[in-house]
Amino acid sequence: MKKMSFAKGLLQALLLLPLAAMASEAEVHLDRAPVNFQDNESLQRGAAVFVNYCLSCHSASAMRYSRMTDIGLTEPQIKDNLLYATDKPGNTMTIAMNKKEAKVWFGAAPPDLSVITRSRGADWVYTYLRSFYRDDSRPTGWNNTVFDKVGMPHVLHELQGQMVPVYKTETDHEGKTHRVIERLELAQPGKMTLAEYDGLVADLVNYMTWMGEPAKSKREHVGIAVLLFLGIFFVVAFYLKKEFWKDVH
Ligand code: HEC
């Protein structure tokens, strides 16, 4: 009996899960990431930003530098512009940072970013990287409207500048009032205009999405070959079976 209700509970929880996910998604508005794998120049700019600003903390251990020839870079270009002195183009994007130490510094270890746009979605990452704001109550001095109490500092603030929140008061269904962030405002400009910064993040997210999916077109080819093989194999197997059973009937 007890087992039964546990199973029922589990089933209910599983059925409600998508609803819960929808509810939490509804809270934050996500901007659309302009992803375009045909735009090699954007992918190359994104790769450079990724290597310069993200690889110091995050790894992308499923990504080999040499695969960037797929986005139009030559091996010497990869070596000169994207590799640290010790790395070879055939190496993956690993880092020297110790996970345990990182956890002490930031409260959370920076996760591997190889497939982050697949787990979070490109729109989420695009919005996240443009949603940091000053918050002196946080250890790093930064918070994020998409990821509350985030452990990551705003590593691109020199480019974007400093955003501060503009609040509004909201009344919930119980009649209680809350101060919520209405939007972010630029308090101190960075090296770029906000539009230029959006462009830089667009390139970065384009690259990160490509990095998570670089084998997609290859995979599609393999899929077609497998289907063709199965089709031919089916015909062969069918006649073989007919041949074998001929004498039995
Ligand atoms: C100074 C170290 C540091 C740098 C540099 C850094 N990050 Fe982070 N990042 C973190 C930490 C720490 C977290 C974990 C935050 C948490 O869980 O609270 C994180 C989390 C993230 C997440 C959310 C992962 C998830 O789903 O939980 C994304 C996406 C991300 N970083 C992208 C980037 C990108 C892109 C760059 C380069 C522009 C970058 N980070 C540079 C430290 C860093």
C-alpha cells in the first residue's frame, strides 16, 4: 500500500514537472539569441572572446582547438591567436584551475561550458551575459537578474559598463507588496556602447552554441547512412528468411 502511494506520488510529480518548469521560465523574460552557424566571422570573433574571457575559469573539455578550422581558421591562426603557449591545436579546452579552490573563491565551481547552450538554451545564456548588475550585498559585488545570487563575477563589465537595477513595487495575490527589479540601467559606461556589447555577446553565444553542436551536420550524414544500411539489410534479411523457410513449409 505504501509502495503504491509512493509510486503514485512519483507519477504525479513527474506529470507536474513540465508545469513547474514552465512556471519558473515564465518569471524571467529571455531575449532571443541571434544564432547563425553560417556566419564564420561572428563565430571567429566569439571564439576569441571565449578564449580571452571565459577559459580562465571555465573549461570546454569536449572542444578541440583544431576543430576551429571548421569555422574558417587556419592552424597557424589558431596557434597565434587562440592558444596559450603550452597548448597544442589538438588539445581540448581544459584549464588549470582547481575545482575545489574555485568553490571556495566563488561559492560554486565554474561548470564546463562545452554543452551549456544545450542544457540552458542559447537564449538563456545570451540573456544571462547581459543581465549582470551591481549588488554590494554579494561577495563579488555582482548579481544577475536571470541567475539570482550567482557566484560568477561580471567578467565583461569593462566592456559593458556597470548596470544598476530600477525597482518597482508589485502586489501579489495575497495583497503583499514586493520590490522587484523592473529593468537595468547603465550607471557607468564601459568601453562599448550597449548595442556594441549586445553584438559581442551575440558572437560569443553563437560560438558557444556552435561549440555544443559542431558535429551536427556530420551526425545527420551518419544518420542517413545508417538508415540506408538498415533499408538494404532489411531486403537482404527478408529474402534470406524466405530462402531458409522454403523447405520447412
Ligand atoms: C572569474 C571566474 C569566471 C570567469 C572568468 C567566467 N565565469 Fe562563468 N561562472 C563562474 C562561476 C563561479 C560560475 C558558477 C556560478 C554559480 O553557480 O553560482 C559560473 C557560471 C556560469 C554560467 C552558468 C552555468 C550554469 O548553468 O549554472 C555560464 C553560462 C557562464 N558562467 C558563462 C561564462 C562565460 C560565457 C564566460 C566568459 C565571458 C564566463 N562564464 C567567465 C566563474 C567565471
